Amino acid sequence: MKTVATSLVLCAALLAGAASSYPFERKAASGKDQSGRFASWDDVNVIAHGLLQLGHGLKEHVDKTKGQMRDIAAKLKAFNGTVGDLGRQTQRLQEDGEALRAKARALEERENQVLNISTELWEKAQRLQQDRQRVQERMGSLEEKVDGLMKGQRLDAVNNSDAHVIQWMLEAQNRRIDDLVERIRQQQDKLEKQNVRIRTLQNQIKQRKDRGSMRRKVDEVAFNGSSEQGDAPIGFPSDCHQLFLQGDRPSGVYTIQPLNSQPIEVFCEITSDRGWTVIQRRFDGSLDFDELWQAYRNGFGDLKGEFWLGLESIHILSKQADLVLQVEFSDWKGEARTIKFPFRLSGEENNYALNLREDSSGNVENALTSDIPFSTRDRDNDQKSDMNCAKHLTGGWWFSNCGQSNLNGRYFSSPPPRQRHQRKQGVFWKTWRGRYYPLKTTIMKIGPSEVDYK
């Protein structure tokens, strides 16, 4: 710019000087040679050089300005695209929020209807209880009358007939009362499930509102060509039970996103009362479970076949809600057993210790010890000081003294090996079928404890 300005000033001065001297020279030298009327060659060269520099300077300035305009146009285009994306995301969030609020209102209406029906049933049950009490009082008076007749009076046939009729009426009333009590219990169960679904929807609405408050730094987006993304993908349930509460879904592989965590793929088993997250499954021996610590931490296998979900994923799921662990296994005769207890899994800093409560339920005794860390053959955390249980028995597990259970041991098809030292490396649960019986199938799954412990 300085070069252009200097050239302009120099050219203007020379042109002005030449213009001002030309008339004077014409008057003073009217008789001289005609060439004296024109500027000298030096002046012309200076003017031409200045004009050349001016042209180069203007060309550089124009090229630079074009480049800046292209950059600004590209940044404006990126900015417009980002603003459009943010607008569409905001609109989707608003639509999702409206849909969730509509579902919450519908569930509240259903809850009120169920509550009204329960109240009516309860009132009917109270009236039937009163009728039952009056009939019992009448039966008592009739029994006294019958006892008096049995002592010496003649038993009247009409009264005997009345006693039979009243007895029949009393039995019918008892059956009706039992039916009403059962209906009340069923209505209360439905009401509890509706309350759980309403709480879940309220949590979803709150999460959507929090995620909807996106930060928009327009200046930074416009001049740096970057945009901030949201916290995480929207629309994944936090666990399999939330998937169950969203509607009728079949069991299968789904993507969930626990709170404050990245999305993970899990196998959800949907039953009539809840959604279970399966953490271990074995049924054909197609997968070798004799893995090292890192594999058990991250998980391995095929979610549609045999697999281990991963200790870190199980720990994350156990942090966000109170869970129960249900263990199911079967033998080679087709018989099956189940045990269930509330549990929590510690983090890696505590070697994923298994914390169990004593109030277990099921048709088999417990063979797991609480507060025992997880062990693999390259990370010995068991309670046996003179032996590495994971290396001796194969597979990673919560070993106490190597002899209670190991559902991640070697899989033996029927018939099992004859050697005892081989059979003890199999999949076993000592309190059912003994220490040396290899089980056929095992499933470990976790679900919400609120269904069992209301």
C-alpha cells in the first residue's frame, strides 16, 4: 500500500509540473525548435515507471483482496451450515420433549384410572368383609341353636336347611372376597409398574432438557470454521430395563448409554417384569474363557453367542442404579437352577470386587463369597496364598479358595473326562451337582432391584 501511495504522489507531481511548464515554454521560445514544447525523456521514463509500479501494486492488492473474500465466503458457508444443524437439532429436541411430555401425561391419566379402580375394588372388598362378618355372626347363632337342639330338643328340618344355605352363602362370599383381594393385588402391581415408567419418563425429560441447552459460540464458529458438538448421541436408553419400559421389544442386541459413559452394545433379555442385561453366557463351548486381565476388563466373545460383557461395563452399570445379579445354570439332564441376590461391582482400583447382600433367593444355595476381588492367571487376587486359582482352574473368576464355583472354567461336553484333575477345571457350582460336575449352560444377568425389593 505504501508503494502504491508513493507512486501516485510522484506521478501526480510530475504531471502537474509538466502541465504548468508547457505554456510558459511556448511563449518564451516561440522561435525555437518545435521539440521544446514536449517534456523531456527522463520525465516520461519516471512517469512510466511510476505507472508500472502503480499497476503492480493494484494487482497485488486485488489478488490479496480476492483471497480474503474467498476465505470469508467459505467461513460464512460453514457458519450457515452449523447454524442450520443447530436449528435442526434444537427442533428435534423440542419434538422429543413434547412426545415425552405427552407420554408422561398419558401415563399419569392411566395411573389415575388404575388408582380409581383400585379404590373401587377396595371399597367392594370392605363391604364384602362386612357381609362376611354378619354371616358369621348369624352362623354363630345358628350353631348355638343347633347345639341346644342336640341336647334334648328336636332338630327342626327347616332350620337345618337354613344352616346349609347359609353355609353355602358363606363359602360363596369367601370365594368372592379372595377373588377381589387377588384383583386388588394385581392392580397394585400394575400401579407400581406405572409409577416406575412415569419416573423413568420424567428422568428422560430432564435429560433431554439438559442436553437441549447447547452452548453456541457463533463468533468462534464463524472465524475458526469449527463447531462444538453436543454431550453425546441422543436417543439411547441407559440400560435394558429402560428399553423394557419404552415398550414391547424382543430380546436381542441393543446399544445403551449408561449415565456419564460412552454407548456400549449389550444383549438385552426382555421378560414380563423387567429388562435384563446379560453379562455372561455359555452353552456350547465355542469360546475359550481362559483369557487375561485386559480381556476380562474389556469383554470378549459374540453377543449373539457365547460372551463375557466386560468388568468395566458391569461396574459402570452397577454405579447408576441398584441391581440384582441372577445366575442361571442347567445340567446335562435338562434340570435347571436359579439364584438371585442384590449386588454391586467395585471399580478397577479395587480389582472389581464383587459385593453381595445376604438376602439371596432361588432354588439353589449360594456359592459366591462377597467382597472378593476378580482374578485371572496374570492377576492373582484370590484368597489362596499358595496357589493361583485362575491358573490352576482356568478362566477368570471371583475365587476365594478355588473350590466354591467357577462359571468361566473349561467347557466339557457330555460325557465329561474321567480324570478328576481335568474335571475340576470345568464349569461348576459346588452347592449344586458338586465340585466335579461340569455344567451344560450358564447365564449371568443383571437387572433393577426395585422390581424385587419395593
